[in-house]
Amino acid sequence: MVFPLTLLLPVLVLSLWLFWRLSPPRPDATPVRRFNAIAIILTLMIAALAAWYVRSTMMASSDHASWPLIAAFYLLGVIPMSLAVAGLVRKKLYGAKEAAKSLELTRDLTNTRF
């Protein structure tokens, strides 16, 4: 049980960091911040529903005392997936509409050894 936890906790932290880090730059950042807040709230609601589902299905079983541990593993999978979906939706809604500018080299690289 400890080994999967050591794998899933960094995935959770990385997903949270990537969600905030890959937020698209906008001249007016208010809509993107509002979307991020709503996405975090929806992610927490989905996580609560997943924990409730695990609890309700395990209460009738003989190992009902271990439902918090099983729910924690569910949450370590549900949260990164829902943040990934929210990030894709955010990119589709608030991403750049035009193609990225090509790289312009401003210095002479003829004498540079690669």
C-alpha cells in the first residue's frame, strides 16, 4: 500500500502544479481565474462524490473499516484526471486563437559550433 502511495502523491502534486502553470496568459486574467476556481470546486465535488461512492459500496462488506484508505487511492486518481480534463477545456476556451509566431533568430549563428 505504501508503494502505490509514493507513486500517486507526486502525480497529484504534479497535476496541481501543471494545472496552474499551464494557465494561458490573457490580457484580462479574470475569466481564466474564474474558470480555474470553478474547475477546482468541481474537482473537489467530484472527489467528494468518489469518496461517498466508495464509502457507500464498502459499508456492506466485511472490510468496511478500510474505506478511507481505498477512497484515498480513488481520489489520487480522480483528482489528476479531472484536472486534466479541465485543463483541456480551458485550453480550448481560452487558448491562443492564432498560430504561434515562428522563431526569429536575431544573431548570426554561422560561427557557432553545434
